[in-house]
Amino acid sequence: MKNYLAFFLLLTMTAASAHGPLPARLLPPSDLVQAGLTDNDTTAGGTARLCEQVSFSRGLRYGESEANVLDVATSAVKADTPRPVLLFVTGDSFTGDHAAPELARQIQDQAMCFAARNDMIGVRVNYRLAPAATWPVGATDVAAALSWIHGNIDLFNGDAREIVAVGYGAGAFHVATLLAHPEFQADRADVAAVVLVSGIYRAGKDASDSEKAYLGTDASQYNARSVFPGILNVDVPIVLAWAADDSAGIIAQGETLKKTLCGAGHCPRSALLRSRNGIANAFGLDGSGESLAEPTLLLVRQLEARGLP
């Protein structure tokens, strides 16, 4: 088993549910510990190298459940102005990641370090999983995490006006659901833009066991629990992506969402990825070529250029 450098940041805050009061504001962080892996660790494409000069604050509580925690990654090089926030909501399926937890976290850490090394604040949110947590808990957990970010990210030099939510796999459905269903949006749960990667957006009668575990077995409920038609009313920029090696069903879901959004006059920028072997791969951190790095960075720079008051 690979050895992590020791790091713990003791930060306490009042827990809050997705529908409860906002969590208490954190104390300003001090002495963040340099995070990463040992120098001889090359697991998941070299997390140690990617995470040089990146500090993590781990396990910050944003809700009542033990699963309601998030991590924040920041560059050791301090910026003069508040930085955009890249929020990662991942999940290979609604019941969890396919990889072992330690490997999954290393892969996701690479994406966090991509954000920090590109003048952003990286945030990864953990949320409750099916079958214990069913629809719409994924979306309401993301809403609670966003409320926490709005209330606390300035302590990490983050700009809450420039949050880009990256939903990956099941996380894409949770992010899209939150956008499409205003009734799930907690106080200050808004985002400036979204990136949706290889998600399902409307389950059908051929729903997988994972989808049924989250959405239920009653297929007559699936349309109401989809992102349609609410997603057509979203007014923030969207980047939509899927991979060449995704299943035919996932590709069809992405193509349908793009066609429907374009028909509603809100055509998203789209990207075809070579492979979807983890969120780090989706951002080209394995050197695979076509990735989300360029369209995501372009989106963030456009947000910065528009000069929000």
C-alpha cells in the first residue's frame, strides 16, 4: 500500500443537513500541511509530481452524515486576488467508485492538483451513496456543499462568484439534477458554470442496477426524476463531454442532452474524450491527448474576464 505523507488539519464547524442551517464559518486556516505521496510513489500516473506545491485541507464537514465531507486543494504560491473554484463531484456509479477507495482518491487528487496548479482552488465533495441514500439525496448533498463553499471558500482565497462544478459519471447526474430542479437548491447553492462528463440524464426501462438503486425500481418515476425539462432553463455556460469508450447508452445520453440544449438555444461546448478511465484521465493528466483541460480552462478564463462585481 502506498504511503501518504502525514497531514491532518484540525478544523471544527457546526454540522448542517442539506435542508438545515448553513454550517458555521471556519476559522482561517493556518499551517496547511503539504500534501501528496512519497517521492517514490508513481501510482495513478504520478500523483506526487502533480501535487508538488499543492496543499490539502481534508475532511471538512458540510452536513450531518459522516459522508458529508469535502477536501480543498490550494497552491502553495499565493495569488494576489481570489481564485476561481473547480468543484469535483465524481462517482463511477450511484453506488460508488469501481476502484479501491485509496486508489480512487489518488486519481481524484490528480484532478484537484490540476486545479491548484492552474491558479484555481480545487474542491472535491463526498456525498451519500445508494442504496442507503436515494433520489434526490445526491443533488441535495451537492447543494449543501455549495452552500458551504459560498460561506467559507474565501478563507482559502477562493472566489465564490466563480464556481465551476465538474460532474463526472454519477456526479454529472447529481450536478445536472441540482440545476434542473430549483426545489433542491439550498441557500447560496449557485454556480457560474458546469462541466458534465459521461453522465446519464434520463433513465429508461433498461436502467442499470446502480441507477435503480438510486432512482428506484418504478420506471414510471424516471421522467420526473430526470433533468428534463428543467435543464433547458439553465442560464449558466455548460461544457458537455463523453468518451469514445463510453457505453452506447452513455454516448446516446450525451448526444441527446446536447441536441436538446441546442434546440432550446443554449448549445453547450462539447468535447469527445479518448478515454474515461478516471477523472484524472478525463483531464488528460496521463498524457492521452484529447481532454477537458483546454475547454475547462477556457471556460474559467471567460468567467474571470467578464468582471463580476
